[in-house]
Amino acid sequence: MQYYYLTAQGEQRGPIEVDEFAAYGITAQTMVWCQGMASWQPAGNCPELVGVLATATPSFTVETPPAPPSPKINEDGVKRPGSTIWLNIISWVLISASFICAIAIIVDGCRSSRSYCYFCNNYLYLNNNNLEAAGLLIMFTTILMMLVISFTGIFSLINVGKARSAWKEKAYDKMKTNASAGQLLALLGLCTSGLYFAFMLIFAIIMCD
């Protein structure tokens, strides 16, 4: 008769013949089942197996395979993530310079309603309402850009900090993800502040005579 048995880990194996019990390391405590049994029972509780378990000698030793070695982390070429603080400082310098340009435009516009346009090669005349609206728009846009640069800089530094913590824990996949995010945010802030500063500088040159 063929039997099924449970391993120490609770996995079902079989079917095997009775004379194979020793080869598979079946003991009196091993849970077995065969057709006709109501439920799993220890092999020692089955009268028909008592004699087999007492006289059987294993034909070979079944050894538990060793646990697979932990995957070796390849640390070749893995460097500590660099800092993005200089990129954020440059971004803040550019956006601060943009703010100064905005103030210069507003002050010059309020001082005189006449501004020389180098592109038009002529003077532009604006009334007070237009000057006030233009000044508010310029200042609002500049403050909004400063907030954007602040957020990108803060999240950039947070991600770089997480990347450095992951580097210490040798969680290199997490480190690369956070480092890439931090660098991307820093570059985004730098490009945005650079473009806005260029726009404000050109606009100040055009509008301020």
C-alpha cells in the first residue's frame, strides 16, 4: 500500500511504498495518510506500520540541504551618493537675482511711465493702471517661482538624505532610487531658476531705460 507523508515543514510528499519509509526518513512521529484513513496520523499510531518502523534500516541518509547562501552584494563601483546642496544654492542665487530684477523693473516702471524698448527702437508709454498691474504680475510670478525653487530644493535634500541612509544600510537599490530623485529635483530647480533669471534679465534690459 502506498502512503503520503508530511515533512517537518508541513509539505505533502508521496506516494511511497512502505519499504521506502527508511529511505525517506519516515519516523514514528511522521504524519502519514493512505487511502481508507480518515485523517493524517503519526506513523507510530498505525498498527500495520509499527513493525516496519522498528525493523527498517535506511538505505541512504537523507540530509537536509543547507540553506542557500545569501546573495552577495556587489559593492564594486558603488559610491556614496553625492550632495546636491551646491545645485540648490546656485538655484537660490539665480532666483534671488530674478527677484532683484523684478524689483528693478517695478521701481523703474513706477518712476516713469516711459520705457525704452530696444527691440522696438522706440519708447513705450504706459499709464499708471498698466504699470500697477504689470508690477503686481511680475512680483506674484517671482514669489511663485521662489516657492517652487524652495520646494524642489527641500525635497531634493530629503531624497539625498534618504539615499545616504540607504547607502549605510547597503540597500543599494533604494539608494539609487532616492539619489536619482534628489539629483533630478535639484537639476529641475536649477534649470527653472536659470531660465526664469534669463527671462527677467532680458525683460529688465528691455523695460528699464
